[in-house]
Amino acid sequence: MAIEFSERIRRLPVYPVAGGYALGDDIAMLASNESPDPPLRAVVAAAQRALGGANRYPDPSNAALRRALGNRYEVPAARIAIGNGSCDILLAAGEALLEPGAELVYAWPSFSVYPHLAAASGARAITVPLDGAQRHDLGAMLSEITAATRLVIVCNPNNPTSTALPFDEIAAFVAAVPRHVAVIVDEAYCEFNVLDDPDTTLDLLPKHSNLVLLRTFSKVYGLCGLRVGFALCGSNDFPRAVDQVRQPFFCNVAAQAAAVEALKHQDAVADRVERAIVARVEVESGLNRLGIEPAESQANFCWFDLPEDADEAEVVRGLAERGVMVRAGGALGREGALRVTYGTPGQNARFLDALAAVL
Ligand SMILES: Cc1ncc(COP(=O)(O)O)c(C=O)c1O
């Protein structure tokens, strides 16, 4: 007889993970919005030093990391939550805020983890379609907020569509949401957004106790293999609640040390952003030459509809056969689209050549 699992497990969607991790080195891994650069030597050295103390549990208060983040982002350490990746904070937010009868509002297509929050908690997910330019329709999202709403998530820049809204629109939205509703602005890719300085949203924190700016070391800091995310919050309440629902040692010693070290190298962050923006221009012109118009990217990846006569699965397979891993839109909310991370100049050229060959 088979094991009898909970009703909740039947509701939970399976996260669409990317392939290619077991295929070896000669693969252009452009499916998971990772950084193409290995971590800095100083960051690896800090992680290695920390491993020498791996007989001890990691500091459960993540004190050094919260202090370093507090200094870098000018947010009091008590208003900072740490996570085993920012996904960990998202899932903990769902657990802390949602329950049957509660509602959660987010745009769609957006980040594939958001549907888990409602499925796991039994809350109702209200999904609001993106506008014609594949950006969040904040007016429509606002009109979906009811007395039952506990959480609204805005992904800016949005994964998978790469588009972003300017700061003024985000600020007006946050100001219009009732104070008892938590607003998570998921800023995993904010450093790549040239519409505004990524630190502009920090100014909103002292004004809005319900605001959570969700960030990560996985993208521009290039440390996704270590799993560290953080949330900069408008009050102490959110960090306290997400800590309450998780096991105490969610961020390991190497990850904490590497993240603290990575924060010291903001010049490397600026350099990675610059190279991603050069890649953005190169990949966009390459796509244009193939007659493809990508969405306006403010991230480290692009998103575009394939020509009508192209079959999404065949294109993804054809690219994989040529050693290029990308993400099919169907699994991310839009059939017939592709999401492609910017890689090194060589990987970008390989992707464009492979796409030309496949189409
Ligand atoms: C919008 C968005 N938020 C959060 C994350 C989670 O990142 P991590 O858990 O690695 O911090 C991702 C990862 O792809 C993302 O695209």
C-alpha cells in the first residue's frame, strides 16, 4: 500500500527546475538567471575560513551578516531578515501571513515560487495579468485588495518577463496599500535595473511599516550555490515572524561568511552590472536581427515570444542539443516564449548562433 500524504502535498505545484547541471562544463547555462562569473577569490577564501569552524552550528542570529547589511543599506539590523536564499523568506512569509480564508495578490506570469504560498497555506491566490508591455498592472492589483488580503507581492524587475516599473509607481502603490497588508517588493534583480538607482526604494522603508524589500546574494553577488537571501523591512515584525516559523540554523557558516565578504566588494557588483547591460544590448540586437522583439529588460535575462511557426519545446530541445540551456515560457506562465539569461560574451554569441540555426 502506498504512503498516504497530506491534502496539502496534492495541492502544491512542483517548482519547474532547470536542467543542465549534470551535463559538465561545456554547456552555456542560461536557464536560471545565475551570474556567469565565479565568486571573487576573497569571497571563496572567507567561506573556506568559516568551514574550519563547521563543528559549531552557524550563528542563528546571523549577527555579522545583519550588521554588514545594516551598514551597506542603512537599515537597522533588527529590521533585516536572512534566509536560505530569498525563496526561504518567501515561503516563510506565506507560512507567517497566510491561512485558509486569507488572500494573496500577485501578478502573472511572475516568479514560479509565488503559487506555492497559497497552495501551502490554503489561502486564495488572486493573480493579476501583466499589462500589454508585460509589466505589472499595479492599478488592477490594487483593486484586488480586499479585507481578506494579507500579502501582496510585486516582482520588480519581474521574473520571467524582465520588465520593471519606475520607482514613482512602486512608491504610489505601496502608499495606497492598507497598512495591515504586507507588501513584498521582490527585488532579486534590482541592481540590473537602469530605470532607478536600486537604493531608491530603501527610502520607503521608514514610511511604511508593512513594506518588505526582498533581495538576494544569488544574482548580482553571484552566490546562488550558497543560498543566502535577505529582506529589508519597514518594521521588526516581519523578521521576527519569519524567524518564528523556520528552523534556527537556516544559513550555514560558509554562506554567512561569504555574504559578509561579498558586501565589501561593491566595485565588483558595479562591474557585473555593467557587463550585464552590455550583454543586454548585444543579445537584443542579435534577437532583432532574427526578427524577434524581446520585452524591455531591466534584469540579467531577456524574455521574448518565439515566431508563430516555432514550437517552444522543439526550440528548447534544439538549443540544448547545441549546448545552450534556456527556459521554456510554458513552464513559467506563457506558452511560446523563452527566458534566456545573459552569459559571458561567448555564451551569448553561442546562444544567438544556436537560435538562428534552430529557427
Ligand atoms: C524574482 C525572484 N525572487 C527570488 C528568487 C530566489 O532567489 P534565491 O532563493 O536564490 O535568493 C528568484 C530566483 O530566481 C527570483 O527570480
